[in-house]
Amino acid sequence: MSKKHLSEDEGYSLKRAIAFSFGQFGDISAYQFFTFLIFTFYYSIQKLDVNWITIAFIFWALWNGINDPLLGIVSDRTSTKWGKRRPYVIASFIPFAVIIVLLWTPPANNLLAFVYFIIIIMLFDTIYTMFSINATSSFPVMFPDLDSRAKANITRQIFSVLGLIVAFILPSFFIKDYTNPAYEQGYVMTGIVIAIIFTISAIIFILFGLKEREEFIVEAKSGPNFFESIKHTLKNKAFQSYTIAALANWYVFGMLPTIVPLYGKFVLGIPEGFQLSLLLGVAFISAAFFNFLWRFITIKIGLRKGFMYSMVVFILGLIPFTFLSPEIGGYIGALISFMLLGAGLAGSLYFRDPIVSTIADYDELETGVRREGGFYGVNALVIRLSTIFIFLTISLVFNSTGWTVFEPESVTFEIIIGLRLLMFLFPSIALIIGILSISRFPIRQETYQEIKDRVDILHQQKRDKLKDR
């Protein structure tokens, strides 16, 4: 058995979980750096109209409607001597590192910058999806049961939080004021450093963390074609329920870092980049500790109820952002509020992969093949759709308050109210929708073990068939 493959008796080990988590660390560092500052850079530094930015992200999402599911399904049907996921991870990580830097080098002309913005975010997302879907789709195969997934997921989420800290804190060392054009080159320097961090993490992941099971590589070509796979994925009732909840969580997860640079400066009166970044850093440091709580809750009450409770906690954590100001709470109050917000953020981070893994297990019983790539491909599309909703919401608020073009000297009371709504009201509505959706999740705690037992029998049959070849 090649070292690139797992044997049937290999499951969880801390060493394997750490090596695997380097992929998550690099992924999160790069993508959340993009999420955190791409809007601020093109809105406040490049002075693009907020409506132009929204149009760019609509084009981006339309492209992702084809790109994300297609890459996942193609990966599911790939069978090579190097594996089904590994070739795509290897092919994508260096181009992705280059694009991380190119995000921040638009031409000076506004119209050309707009065209450049559309093209570069499409390239960014295409290469990112090729890396991320294939890295993430390996998780259910490497850690095949709920216990090993829960243990490995704790390690992954710790690395995720470290990646988030890098994404939110590191830029402040190069960019003292995120909305000041004088620090434009700081964005490029941060992009270079993030690209280096991503590259090193990806190499460690590829060499030591990415393993596959030979029986799933061999069966890949027998899986459903593109249209059949999409049909199976969208008809899956568990995935339907999860998808809406995931959309809600990624909407909030994307909205907060996108709007915090403006909220922090104009609502809280914090102009300095490091202090703003520290707010998000504190939230995700606390999330690392709350991950252990969500793992305990999951074991006790199951994934469905655990995810529901995490969204309730998330909403409660957002309430302080409706009244925080320099006079009410001040910077210390903001730090405490972001620290408490970590409880909800932790749930948003924690539940994604165990739930998708469980859905993939159930789907395998119906289709006979592993289709993680198909599910993660559609899930990736959901994440991108959340970005459209984010920028449509921001555009609605900024158009309503007269702030379509960044003018820091003309911030009105209405703009302040709008920023507060973006931090609390819209995210809370999204999370309520998410709670209602995941309440319909059909795989309950009491039925999971039955599914797992049937999947184990199916996997043994596949291994026996492989030995007979």
C-alpha cells in the first residue's frame, strides 16, 4: 500500500490530524484575508462605487454556479495512480499563491480597475476552489466515523482559528489605516506574506497530511455523471436542510470581517489598523476554546441540535453591536463583545465538516460511491452565493444612506445606523432562517449509528472486492 494511501485499519491519530490541518490553516489564512479586506481595498482605496463592486460579485457568483459544482464532480470521478484529490491540490497551490498577490495590484484607471477586479476574483475563486474542495473532501475518508471526525475536527478548528488570526492580525503590521490610500502598498506586502504562508502550509499538507483510500480511488469512474450527480445532490433532503443553514452562517461569517474595518473606524472611533484587527483576533482566539464546548455538546445531543444551539448563541453574541460606541463600552467593551462572539463563531466553524461528512455517508448508501466532492462543490457555491447576499445588503444600506462612494469626511448619523444594522439586524435574520432550516435535518442522533454500521459493511465489501482484483 502506497504511503499516499490509507490502509483499512488507519483512522484517527493526532499526528495525522495535525498534518491534515495545515491544509486548513493555509486555506483559511488566504481566503479570510480576501474576505476581510477585498471590499475595503476596492471601496476605500481604489474608490470603486459600491454598486460596481456588487455587480462584479454578481458576475463572480454566476461563474461559480458552474465552476464550483463542476470541479467537485470532476474530482469525484477522477481515478489516477496519484489519487483522486491529490493531483488537483498539487496543480493549484502555486497558481493560487500568485493570485493572492495579484488581487492587490489593479490598474490606476477606475474602469480598468473594475474590469481587473472582475477577472482577478474569478481567477482567485477558480483556483481556490480546485484546492479547497479537494483538500476538504479528503476529511470524511481519512476520518471515517463520528468519533474520529470529532477529534480531528477539534485539531482542524484550532488551526482554522490560527489561520483566522493570521488573516485578521497580520495585515495590521503593514497597513496602519485600512481606509487610507497612503497604505496601498501595504496590501501588496501583506499579500506576498500570506502567499508564502499558504505555500509552506500547502507543501506540509501535501507531503504529510493528504492521504486517500485506494478502494475509493478505484471506484471513482463508476460514479454518476455531472447532471446525475447534481440531481442526487439537490434531491438529498439532509443536504437541502443543511445548505440553507450553511448559507445563513456563511453570510454572517462573511459579513462581519467585511464590515468591521468600517464599523470599527466610524462607529467605534478606532482608526488604528492593529486595534481593529485585534477585535477580530480576540473573537477567533475565544472561538478556539469554545470549539471544545461544541464537540462536547455534539456528542451529547447530536449534530442537528448542536448546530441549532450554536446559531442561537451567535445571535445573542451580536446584540451588543447595536449600541457599542466610544462612549458606551468603548474599546474595552468592544473587546469583551468580540470575545463573547467567539462562542457563536466557533459553532459556525465547527459543524460544517461533520455534517457534510454525515450527509456523504448517507448518500453513499444510496449511490454506492463516495461523492464528497459533489457535496463540497455545491457547498462552495453556497458560500459564494452568501457573498452576493452580503454585497447586495451592503449596497442596499449604503445606497439608502448616501454612501455609494467612500467619503470618510461625510459620515452621517444614518450611515452609523446602517453600519450597526449590518453588524446585528441582517446577520440575526439570516441566523433565524438557518435555525428553522436545520431543525428539519433528517439525520438524528439516534439514526446516525445505524447509518454508520451500514456504511462500514459497504466499505468492507469494497475492500474485499479490491483484494480480489
